[in-house]
Amino acid sequence: MEMGLVTLLRVAWIAGTLPILVASIPCSKLNWFHDFLLGFARRGKTMQQSSSRKFTVPQKFFCHFYALAVIWTTFLLLATWLYAYNMALLVSQPLHFSRITSYLTGGSHSFWLHGSPSMKIEQRYRCWVSIFLLLLMEAQVLRRLYETIYVFKYSPSARMHIFGYFTGLFFYTAAPLSLCCNYMSEVFLFASNLIQELIVKGKDRMQFGEYSWWGFVSPLLKLKWHAWLGAAIFLWGSVHQHRCHAILGLVRDNSEQIEDYIIPYGDWFKYVSSPHYLAEIVIYGGLLVAGGCSDITLWLLFGFVVANLVFAAAETHRWYLRKFDNYPRERFAIIPSFY
């Protein structure tokens, strides 16, 4: 199953990235495709006020993305963490005689819940890396949900295309799954067996092993340097993204009318027009580094994030230049001193 899921995710990221790359080619013959794709990508201020509201939803529906992401990421995190604790311990634990005899005499079918001798140490390590990545993603989506509710001030007239809405729902379903897709078949099998045993036997008759909270945490402390370097990059991007979102929220508060826009200043706005997009790229770059830069699925996820945000940032930059005659000309769209 995992190979099928991994392949499906990789195909999905490629299918999502290729049209954006084609639309970004500076060729007059492809202008129609660029405008076509841009029609689906526009939202908020870049969506013309005179355009039809047909096939659009309020931009405040962004909160749906992060509510879904919090629920889905939490489920994946807890299921994978419980699976890793029982099946992928980095340090072998002695088996108790009572558990062995109980299993051999048919008293328990839960013997397999405390380690899989057939799982290689590298596989176990990669499983705990996935948990680490899911923890970072959980922090990301929780912060984004908070910001969407309490920091952003969406205009009542701000809209986004329904295609963009469904793309967001897909992204926040597929992105957390991409962080742990290599073990999902085992995790789902583990969870289903545990649930079935709970249903058949009941909670009081379940024979659980000896759980230790430290056992859930200590393997994470054994992760290699790239995990902690990636976490530092992730944190750096998260801090700046929060600052930029706060600036955008204050810009809306300071506008004389709710439909007004003013030029934002501060933090990475000094360098680019869409610093929150730049920070998002840094965040997913951190996830890529934390994962060891060896997973093709994570590379394709990162490629989609970069392509999508660069495409959107270019349109935002053009909007600022059209809207304000005094817009700072030293600012770039999304990559300082480059683009």
C-alpha cells in the first residue's frame, strides 16, 4: 500500500507543479495559459473587484484549511507516534517473561505491540524522523489557524476562486501525509488491529504493555544533526511569517476604510512584496532539511510550494506596482535581490 500511496502523492505534486512552471515561462505564446491559470490563483486584493463572484468563496474560508490540517495532522501524529513506540524503538527493550508466556498460551495477541525485530534500525530511525516532521507541521498549522482567526482582518468583499479553495483543502491533506507516507500502511494496519482488539475484548480486557512517557520522547533526542538544523530553519521562517502576518493585520486595522489598502512596512517587507510567502518557503525548506533531504516526496512537496508561492507573489508584486505610484522600487517580488 505504501508504495501506491507514495507514488500517488508524487504524481499529485508533479501534476500540481508542472502547469505553474509552464505558465511561468516568459513566452508570448503562453500568455493565454498564464492568464487562465492566474484566474484560478487570484484571491483577495489581486482578484478584481469588478470580476464576477461566480465560482468564488469568501477568503476568510482560509480557516477551513487550517482546521482540517490540525485535525488531520494530529491524527497522523498520534497514530504514527504510537506505532513507532511499539514497533520502531531505536533501543531494544527486554521482553517480560509474563508477556511471552501469555502470548504462547493464547492469552494475548498483543505480543507484536512492543517491537518488530524484522524492522531495520534505519527504517526505525526514518519513522521517528517522520514523527519529528509531523510535530513541526502541527506547530505550523496550529499557528496558522490562530492567525487566520485572530490576526488577519479579511475584507468582507475578499474572495477566492473555488478551485483555489479546493486546492488548499487538497494541499493540507496531502502535505502532512507526505511527511509520513512511507509508513502509512503499517500505521493504519496497527491502528485498525488495535481498534478491533479494543472492540472485541473491551478496554478492561486489553493487555497493554508497560508504557513510559520518556519512551515516547527519548528517540526524538537521538535524531541526527540535520533534524535540529531543519527545526532551526523552520523556527526562523515561522517567526518571520508571524511577524509579517501581524504587519498585514495592522495594515488592515490602520486603513481608513475596510476596503482600503496601504503599503506594508517592517521585517522582511523591507526586501520583498510577499515576505510571508518567502517565510513559507523557508518553513518548508526547514522540513526538507529536517527530513535529511533524501526523500523524493518531500522534494516534490517543496517544489510545489516554491512554484505556487513564486507564481502568486509575482502577481501580488505587479498589483502593488499598479496600485501605488510611490511603491518602493527596491523591493523584489519574493526572493531578495533576485526576483
